[in-house]
Amino acid sequence: MKDTTTSAVIEARGLGLTFETNDGPVRALTDVDLSIGKGEFVSFIGPSGCGKTTFLRCVAALEHPTTGTLSVNGMSADAARQARAYGYVFQAAGLYPWRTIAGNIRLPLEIMGFSRADQEERIERVLSLVDLEGFGKKYPWQLSGGMQQRASIARALAFDADILLMDEPFGALDEIVRDRLNEELLKLWARTEKTIGFVTHSIPEAVYLSTRIVVMSPRPGRITDVIESTLPRERPLDIRDTPEFIAIAHRVREGLRAGHGDEV
Amino acid sequence: MSGAAISPGWIVAAVIAAGAAFVDLRLAMLLALWLGAWFVNARLSRLKGPLPRWLVPAIFGLTLLALWELAVRLFGISPVILPAPSAIAARIAGSLPILWADFVQTALKGALTGYVLGCGAAVAVAVLIDRSAFLQRGLLPVGNFVAALPIVGIAPIMVMWFGFDWQSKAAVVIVMVFFPVLVNMVAGLKATEPMQRDLMATYHASYWQTLWKLRFPAALPFLFNGLKIATTLALIGAIVAEFFGSPIVGMGFRINASIGQLSLDMIWAEIAVAALAGSAFYGLVGFIERRVTFWHPSQRR
Amino acid sequence: MRSILPILTVLLAIVAVWYAAAVWMNSTWTYDQAARAGVEVTFGEVVADTLAQERPVLPAPHQVAKGLWDGLFGQKVTSKRSLVYHGWITLSATLLGFAIGTVMGIALAVGIVHNRAMDMSVMPWAIASQTIPILAIAPMIIVVMNALGLQGLVPKSIISAYLSFFPVVVGMVKGLRSPDAMQLDLLRTYNASAADVLLKLRLPASLPYLFASLKVGVAASLVGAIVGELPTGAVAGLGARLLSGSYYGQTVLIWAALFAAAIVAAGLVMLIGLIERISLRRMGLAR
């Protein structure tokens, strides 16, 4: 483990979130202790309802925890959001159909008041980062699903936040496209050295991408295991056939099963 | 059942037409014209491509006009009951200055002024009440209710308040178009997905930034629905309001005055102008809609 | 149900604005009268006078309510001054025309869905007709029918019928075409006849669309019947009441007739809404 205590970018202590619903309170998150260091790639995995998305939304200040403390970049999550500390990638690309790809990437830049020249320069840069050069003038609905999702990653990268929060960004794509985007994401991470929080329900995806894998379990949503990856940073796709990879995947599966077991 | 061969249905129809010839030769002629045109259309409608798309309805419309003309001539229908299309066309050609003046008075001054003011007010109110869920919950049911009422009935009141000229017509139009546009615009402003709003939250976008960059564009397809409904309402309002009092110009006035003189060709001429104005107005709004909301799934080709 | 409070607030605000407007708009006359009589009036007197004038520019809500009450319950329903009498005249023409227009509209829609030639010939015109102010031919229909010896109920019903006809055709065609390819293919695997497809799939699927059209259609029918009462001069019906009120400057009468028309319209739309809810629930289509 890297020295996460001194350079923690995201730090949660005893974090809990309870939703009040018509059928009574739902404990979406309980007692979450986690600290994520700078430059880490942390995956959150678990069955639906385990709170992995909720945790990410708490970090993004889209939800507000009911108990515990959460700091992002040393400030509260809300202050971090106001300081535009992170880029968020949703499950669907969610591009605005009335804007071109370039226009969609420009959206956060307009809101954050970047100069016109700076906007153009950044759009060109992130478009090439996600391999979409030449598609800036297209409309989202003229692109494939994989290209749309790449554009939405470019949109999250455009304003150079240190943290990238990704909520099952490739969940809706087929496996072949997903493999390629995973590979590209790793390269992007190596180039930009961002801190990435990544929600997924795919074990191979989590193992392939992460430096750490957080296994979560539902009712109440909580962390059941944190697995340190021993894989090297350089990861070709065929690393998934190595015994090391399979061993880690096995540990994740065991963790998921254990979390499931004590619920029954 | 309908292949290349002539189906039994057609034979029966032809026999009926022939039988009608024994009763009344004129009736048989009309029936023959109708069947002939229908036969052509039935054939044409099986073809693919853009040509039949407009040729078939055009033939249908022209056939109706021809039947009308023929019926009036053959049966000698009095012009105070139903003037022939040719007589109406002659009247239109001979009264262009009058028709133009009526059009300017009713469609441009009355309907268009009221339309712009009413729709503008509705959009403004929709944005104003956008932040208050309380006001929306109160205003929307009231708006939906009022939109179903016979609002043209306020015409006599508006004529009393604003006089005989176009101002009172514009006032009627404002009230008529206001609620449909308001209801659509409020619905449109709600039409964004939670994910899109969350995205704006992650950018720490202000209320007005979110409104202008996300919710207003997303509301446009709904707004145009309201705007298109309102075009027809505006013309109806302006014309009907003139039935309750007007200066001696205007489409509604002309229709009302021509009734007294039994000059039905003039009424039909005004109706033709109204139809043209209505289609053109709707077409214009539809054209703007296609240009502005080209990205919406319903507009994509 | 939690909308009740906001709705009441909005209604209360409307009434308040209405009262304020009534005082403001009617005060000119009060001041004129006072100036002519050479007396000074206090603000309190102005308010009292503006809310109780014989022919106010804008009648106060309670005056309209009283006019409506008198019209509805103040006299025998057969009286020429009864709003029930006039309302029934208008309502009967509306209902007859609406029924005719709906039946014909549904029939044409079924034809359009089953016959391609009919679809291509008629449908563009039916859609175009919605952009045209066809209400404008209402007065002519009344006069022509009159010349043919038809008066009263029938000519107005014809107007109501054609006004409700087109929305029903367009909505019904949309509804009959709403089943998707998979549902249609399923029936094809059963080798179902065209009649079976119509009765068991297309018609049930079209009901939500039909009801939406019916609400539009019945409102249009009522407007048609009211406008159809104008050209004959103020004889009978709510339209005639509006016209005679406007002839004689009897503003309270106009407003009372207007509210009576609003009640009829609201009643009709709510009735269709009720039938819609019941039938959709029975079919398991209710949301």
C-alpha cells in the first residue's frame, strides 16, 4: 500500500447514508472507512444495492452522507465540488443532443469561464486523448455508443480536475468495445496520472484496471474487503490469462460471496 | 385480394355506377368520376417513392374540387347555397385588395400580435414559476382546466374593454394561446433527466447556467408543441372575436357581413385565405422547429 | 391530493386580483358620476360603488356568482332567462355533434389503417385540417342550412361534428398504429384475420389515444355549438346569451354565460376523463 495517510485525496471515516423511503429507512451506506491516495485507480465492485454508486455520489457531493466524515482534497465534498475538483462520468454518455461533440466538451469549460482560445485548445487536446480527432463537428447521435462514451470521458477530462469519478461507464457497451475502452482508459490514466474512482459490477474489469479493489455488499451497504493488486502498472490485455490475474479475480469473487453469505 | 387483376369490389362499384345511369345520368357521371379517380389512386398508392406521397393526396383534393364543380353545374345548385369552386376562384381573383386588407387586419394585426405577446408571456411566466414547486402545483391544474374552456367566449368582453379594432382581437388571442404554451413550457422545463442535472451539479453550474445551457434547450421540443397548437388557436380567436364587433375590415367581419348579403362566394374566398394563412403560419412555426430542434429524435431523418 | 392547497392559493390569488381589477376598472365611472353630481367621494365609497354597479366594466366575482346563481336556480328551467335552458340547448347540440363526429372519425380511422389508398389520399388533408381555422365556416353552415329549411339543433350539431371529427381521426389513426411490429407479428403467427387484429389488438391499444382525442374533440364541439349560435342573432343557447349580453352592455350576463359555458366544458372533459379512468383500469392499462 502506498502512503495513503499523508497524501489521501479522498478520505472517508465512518461514513453512513440512510434514505428515508415510504417503506421505512434504507441504509445505503454504513461505516465506510476508506482513504484513496493520489494517483490511485480504485474500483468499487459489488451487487446492485451495495452502495458503490452511492459512495461515488457522496464523493461528488451529489448525495449527502447522514453520518461520518468525508473529505475530498482536504476539504468537504461540497467545497470540492464548488472548486470543481473532479470530473464525473455517468453510466450513460448523457451528451446533449443539441450540441456537437466539441460543443459538449465545451459545456463545462463555458460554465467554468475558460477563455475562448483556451476552450478550443483543450477540446483538441482531450479529443485526441480519447482518440476522437476529427469528430468534434459531429452530433452525438451520429456516433456509436462506444464513441459517445469516449466523448463523455473527454468532457470529464477537459477541465483538468485531478480526480476522475466513473460510475459504470462501460456497463452499457458490448464486451469487445469494453475491452478496448478499458485498455485506452489505462493508457489515459498512465498519461494523466489522475486519481480514479471506478464503479463496476464486472470482476475482470475491476481486476484489470485497478491498483485497489473495494468489495462491497448490500443490506446494509458496506465495505467487506479491500484487495491490493499486485499486477504491474503496465497491463496488456492478455495479462488476464496470467495466474496472478486469476488469483486476484478469485479473491474478489470470494469476497463477493462472503459478503453475500452472511446476509442469508 | 387486390393483385394486378381488377378485384370483385371494383366490378360491383362499376355496376352500381352503371345502374345509377338509369336513375339519373348526372349522378352516374359524378360516381364515374369518383371511381375513376379512386382507381388511379389505388394503383398509385402501391408505388414506392416520393412521387405518390404527394401525387395521391393532390389527385384526391383535385377530384373533390372537380366533383364539387360538376355537381354545382349539373344540378344547378344555387350560388346562395353552394358556389362553384370556379366562382370562388373568380371572386378571389377579383377581390385581392379586400382580401389582403382583411388578412392584414385579422391575421397580422390581431392574431400575430396576440400570438407573440401571449406566447412570450407564457414562456416568461413558465420561467418565473419554475423555481416554485408550490406555484406549479397550483397553476398547472388551473392552466390545464382553462385550456379546455371555450375561451373565445371572452371576445365580447374584450371588445367592450379594448374597442372594435384589432387590439381587442389580440387580447382574445393572448388569453387563448397563453395556457397551452404555459403548460407545455412548464412540462418542458421538467423534461431533463436526473443524470443531466447531476452533470451540471458536478460542474457547480449556477441556476441560470443550468437553465440556459440544459433545461431551456431540452424544453424546446415541448415549447414548439405548444407553439404549433397556438397558431391555429390564434387565427380562430382573431376571426371569431370579430363576430362580436369589428371595424369594417377583417376576415371575421367579412364573413359576418357576407352572410347578410348572401354572397357565399366571398365567405368561401375568406375561408380559403384563412386556410392558406393557417397552413402558412403553422408551416412557418414547423420550419423554425425543424431548424431549432434538429437534434430531437422526432426531427432526425 | 397535496395539490389542493396550491390550487386554492392560486384561485384565491385570482379572485383577489379580480377584485382589485374590478375596483380599478370600474372606478372611472364612479368618479365621473361623482364629478357630474358635484360631490367628493372617499376611497371607501369608491370601493363600495365599484363592486355593486349595474353595468360594470368588470363585474366583481360575487356579482358574477349571483348572476350565475340566478341564471341556474333563480327561475324555472323553461324560462328564457334560465341558464339551464340555454345551457341545455347548447349541450344537446354539442353532444349530438360530438357523437356523430366521433363515430365517423373512428370509422374513417379504421378505413385509413386498412386501406393504403385511403391513407395516402385522406390523411394529409386530415392533418392539414388541424392547422386551418375551420371554425370560420360555422356561420355559413348555419345560414346555408337555414336556407335549406334546417334550423336549431341540426346545423349546430354539424358544426360540432366536423370540429370533433378531425382530432378523432388523427388521434385514432395514431392509436390504431401504436401496436409494435412484434405484437403484430405475434398475431401473424396465429394466422389471425384482419378483423381479429383490429378487435383484439389495434382497438384496445388505441384507447388511450382515443380518449386524449375525445377530450380535445368535445371541447372543440362545445366551441362549435356556441359559435354556431351567433349568426342567427340572439335566439337560444349560451352563445346567444353572450351575444345579447354584448348587445345590451350587460356585462354580468356575459360573465355568467361564460362561466356556465366553462362549467359545461369542464363537466364534459371530466366525464370523459372518468370514463377513461374506468375503462383503462378495467383493461389493466391504468398507470
